[in-house]
Amino acid sequence: MSAAATSNVVLRQQRRLFLSALSVFCILAGGTLYRLKWNAEFTVAVFLIAIFSLPCALFRRPDQSAGQLEPINPLRQRIPLPLWSFAACVILSEIRMQTVEGAQNTLVYLSFVAVMAIAASWTSAGSPLLLLTWVRSAAVVMAVCYIFTVIVTGPGSDSFYLNSDRGYGEIAWVGVVAAVSLAKPSRFGYILPLLLLAACVLSLSRTVMAVCALLFLSVVTQRRERGERRKLLLLTAAMAGGAYFLLTRYQPLEDRFTHNDGQQVAGWEVGTSGRATMWRVTWESIKKSPWTGHGIGSAEHLMSRLAMDHPHNDYLRLWHDFGIIGLGLWVASILVLGRGAYRRWRAASNDADRAIHKAALLALVGLSLNVITSNLLVYISVMVPVAVIIGTSMGRANAEGVRLAPSSARGCGAPNDEVRKDLTEACVGAAMSE
């Protein structure tokens, strides 16, 4: 292989290693950053890296001497227009508001979009398995540490790297996404996803527990075979029975779901841990400006009157900050991304691409469900791994039909015919070796 081709392959590996390493760091150290009060610095660092890398990922560089950089996949899925529009809405709102809370949220929102676009451009044939394997491994390490902490201090407790009680669940579900997507259709394929699900149950995080249980069901939907429907029904029945047993026999979990703030829903006592009050106050404020909202960061300012930091419902946050327009753009973005991930998953012809497309779909589902009762959209340690997973899936769109672009193609430079051939052989070899 020529020296130029070797440099191209090394750079390709460095790029995918960086994104995978960044995702693993967020999973392992996200809670610690909050505890040490370094979250703001980390958010700024991620934003600056993403913004400076984004032009090279999106636009052509006319200097052909920069041919050491790999070309992008010309058939990859682009960032949907509603998501770019949402980013523009965020920028305009921050220009108008100019608040500390708004600036923090702005950096997270824009980093999510930028990291997704960069991941789509930097994806290579070996990226899906590398990313998902690393994320799964990090999640397993977290689960083992958390289970050990529960043995010592009890269910729902904090641990040395988390920022608050039940904070484990805020990031653990991303590991479930990776583990389920990589699970083999065999009895041993259930082991790691089941371990992560058990850790989520012990965290007593209600929404995360339900979301992870739903994600776990997809472990039987790997190859879309005829027997999968029967397996899915059996697994659903088994998990429903297990959930009923835990809710009625496991007192810590029963207390989390019922006995805490005495809220009544259809005659049943339901515990919301104060969320009902926060949602009511947020909704009353939304009604004063439902179309354009009160500006980014205004939800946090409103919650400060209740001695709280967030409204614990990101759909209400989006509605309150950006109005129905901003909320609609976000929902439309998720729907477009989800439809694309589902179509890619159905069309994938190899296990690696099938796994990353399924992971992207599950990540979108998990995020959309989790934010009903949480604040994940403004947590950089959650949004970065999710963006990398979705972006990697987008970068592998139509991968079977990709032919490396000629020198006039968009991307950060383009290699000659000899280098192009060596790159193709190297990518195939890397995918087979991984």
C-alpha cells in the first residue's frame, strides 16, 4: 500500500476512534463532570471542537494537496431541514435572550446537530461495530460498578461517579441501545442486555426502567424472521409478569411508583416526585405565549421560583422556550430521523450496518420517551453519544452502493485512483477484522 493510502487509513481510524472515545467518556464520566462542576467547561469544549470540525465535514476543500483526508460518503443521509431550522431557532432565541441558562442549552442543542453531521461524514466501514462495542463495554463497566454500589448502600443509591440519586439511569439506557443492537439471536445474546436492564431496575429510575424494558424487547427483532413475532410475544408476557411481581413485591420500587407525593390519576395513587407541580406551573406559563415561547433558558428561570433547576419534561421545556414552532421543528426532526433509520435498518445487507441502524432507531425512541419526565436534551453527556450513534447510521446510508468520489466531489479532499483502490481494500479488511 502506498504511503498516501496508509495515511488515509490511519486518519480514517483516528476519526472514528475519536468519536467512539468521546462517546465512551460521556458515558463513564458524565456524572462526575456534574459533581465536580466541570460540565460547563466540557460543554464549551465539545461545542468548539464540533463547530471547528463541521466546515471540513460538510464542505469541499479546493486544495487538492489536502488529499490525506478521506472523502465523505456522497450517498449518506443529510441532516434533515427541520433540524437545521431548529438550530437556527435556537441561535435566534439566544441572541434575543442572552442568559447564562440559555447559553448552556444553546451549546448543547447546537453540539447535538454538529456532532451528528460530523459523525455522518467521518463514518467508515468499521465505525458501526467499533462504536457500539465500545459503548456497550462502557455501559457494562458502569452496570457492574452500580450493582456493587447497590449491594453496599441499597437500591436507588448514588455512586462515586454519578451526580445524584438515580442519576445512573440518565445515561445507562444508551448502553442498553448498543447492547440490544449487538445481541445475537441466541440464549446467550440476552446476557448483557439483561445485566444492564437489571442495573436500571435497581436504580429505581421509573421512566428509564420502562424505556429499557421496551428496548430490551427488541433483542428478538434482529433478522426479521417468521419466528420473531412468537418470541416477542413470549418475551413481552414474561416481562409483564416480572414487572407486576416487582411492583407488588419489591417495596422500594412500589414506593417509587406510588407513595411519594400523593398524586391521583383516575383514582389511582401515582408518585410524580413533585413533577406534577412543575408541569402545572410550566403549562400555565406556556399559555401566555404558546406560539413563539418565552425564549431559551426561560423554563429554568421559571423553575427557580420553585427551587428547582428544570421542568423535568423536555417537551414542555421546548414549548415554553421556543413555542409551538420550535417544538414542532424538534418533533419533525425526530420523525424524519426515525423514518430514515428504520428504512436503513430494513434495507441493510450486513450485520454491522443492521446493528448501527437499529441502534439509531432505538436511540431516537429511547430519547423521545425519556424526555417525557427528564431533562436529557440539555445534558451534553447524553446528547453526544446519541448524536454519534445517529450520525454513524446516517453515514452508512446506501453504503452498499457507495463509490468513492472523484476529486471534484464534496468532502475534505479526494484521493487518486490508486489510493481509492487501496482505501477500499483497507476498509473491507478493517470491517472483516472487527
